[in-house]
Amino acid sequence: MAETNWAGSHTYRSPIERVRSVEHLQELVAAAPRVRALGSRHSFTDLTDITDADHGVLVSLVDLPTAVVVDPTTRTARVTGHAAYGQVATRLHAAGWAFGNLASLPHISVAGAVATGTHGSGTGNGSLATAVASLDLIGPDGERRTVSRGDAGFEGSVVALGALGIVTSVTLDVESTYDVRQDVFTGLSWDALPSAFDAVTSSAYSVSLFTRWGEAGIDQVWLKSRGEQAPSEPLGAVPATTTMHMLDGADPESVTAQGGVPGPWLDRLPHFRMGFTPSRGEELQSEYLVPREHALTAIERLRGLRDLMAPVLQVSELRTVAADGLWLSGSHGHDVVAVHFTWVRDVERVYAVLPAVEAALLPLGARPHWGKCFVAGVDELEPLYPRMADFRSLRARVDPERVFGNAFLDRVIG
């Protein structure tokens, strides 16, 4: 039976080998002309796939045991790369530890999220990749190697799209466990947004703004605050009186607890609960990370595309991410506002809309999320990444035969 990504929008074209041990993985990598690793399958394209013509193999590490080992001295945790953030977070919290931030979905794998620059929100919070202290990888010769902070090429090895090896474990910064409260407000108007944008996006530890780009403005504001103190109400918005889902008609049982009731970080920072299907499942997603200084211009341009997007759009989300120095990160060198799109699952109709979205956003310096739907190729992307040439040089040294290459990397990296 054909196997697909989680949304059912991409069917994998090569055989999938379930790895029995790290040693088994080493043997597979050393013997295959092309290898790519599948994580939680939360990417929406052929990012992790290879074609039959490559005569390669896709590897799944899901059968390997999950390990979470905390070093209290360095305040780090070494975790299995294929493990879901939600699984790791549960073990960390039980031991009195926490991550500084989480993405909206706890279902995604640690290695996959890091490799694509996935993020949560918060003006002071970097992407999940900024918490990486070291990576353990299987290289193209099947040998193990470790890349750590301070090593040459480390900044190019973290957000690397699987191009430099298969990550078996990741060492991440941790801190003492903490509580978070989540408050939701509705009805922030477009007229109020320009003057309120900086205040709203910095009014809580993690902030999400949801909109369908209609005349109503920002439909929902989700504020996640550390501790028990209530956040300030956004200008003109009102507190929600019931649990809200960001998608019309979706079951609110799947979202994390709202209403300002404090709870453990892992039960509030994500939008969705681990035991439920995130979002609707049957969807496509795109995201563009816009330099913060151009955020209001980007919003105005997207409002002008409302009629074009409306037939295929379920909801958009605006979040903030702090700048970092990782070469292929969407927030490399810039604080950014991430503009996320949850589309209907109709590949042809969504990809017909994306050129107009990118024509509006890429001239502002927006970078697409590597794991989601976009149409830009290497010619459009290279000017957006000042260290792209350095990454190519690093890749040529680490994997000269492009054992970990595929058609996706050819299109976007060259």
C-alpha cells in the first residue's frame, strides 16, 4: 500500500525501510546511493522523498527506542531525533525540566522540526533550532559524527534540510519547568492593528494572531503568558467567553486549555493537544517569515489578496520569532513575523494562489518555511539567504556525492 505524509497530500515514491538499530541505519546509509529520512511526516512536499530513479531508500527510525537524558550541569537534554516533541516534553516535565518554547503542534519530530527551522512564537524566542547544543548524525559513509556549538560549520548544520546526514539524536537546552496561562481575545480591528501591533505581539510570552483577511480584522488573539498574571487586553478586543478553535466549525476539544487557567508549559505552549489530530489534518500549509520591519506592509499586501485566497484559505496565523545566526533559518539575521496559511487540501488550486502570495512577500525579504508549500526556486531564494553559498560549500565537504540529496534540494539549494 502506498504511504503518504500526514495530510495525505504527497505519496512517497521510494521504498521505506524501518530501521532496527543505529547500526542497521549505518549499514543502510553506507550501501545506498541515495538516502533520506522520514520523521513525523508533517512536511507537505517532496522534501524528504526520493524518486525511483535514484535507486535509494527512505528510512524510518520510528522503531528505535526514545531516550531523554538530562545533564543538570550543562542544563541540556540529549533526546532521540525521531521522537515527537510532545513525548520528550512529557518526560522532561516529569523530571522537573522544560523547553523554552514549543511549536503549535507537539506531534512533530525533534530532528525534523530543527532541520526545517520550525518555531513557536514570542518576540524574545528564537526558533526551535536555536536550542540545539549538538547533533549526532550518520554521515554518507555510514560513520557517526557529532557537531556541537563552537565547531566550524555548526551554524550551517542545524537547519540543514537533511542534506548533511541523518540525525539520530539532538542535544537541546532546557530550563526548570514552569507554568503558562492561555488567554484568548476576539475582535482586533484592522484600524487598531498598526498602532497596537508591537504592543500586542510583545504582551505575552507567546502570541498568535488569527485572521481570514476579511473586513473583521484579526479574529482571534491567543496570548500565552508565563506564570499566573493576566495579560493586558489588546486594544478594542474582548475576552473569549468559551474555548476557541482557530478553524471554523472545528472541535475545540483538540486545542490546549484556555480561559487563563495556569498549567504546565507543555499543556499550553502548543495550540493542539498531543492525543488529537492537529488542526484538521486534511489540509495544506504555507508560511513566510517576513522581516519584522516590513510586517505591516506584508499585512496590507495580503489584505489586497483576500478575494484570491478566500476560496482555498481556512485561516492565517501571525507569530513572531527572534533573529538567529543559523545559515538557512527563516529568521537568520532578522527578527521576523511569520505569516502562516492553512489551506484546503487541494494541491492544484493552492499552488495556483502561491505565486501571487510570493510576489507580494518575497520582495520584502520573506523566506518560505522549508517544510511547507511554496513555489520559489533557488534563483528567488538565494538572495534571501546571505550564507547560502557557505552552506553549499559545507555540503560539498560533508556529502560530496550527495547521498542525502533529492529533487527538492536540487530545486531550492542547487
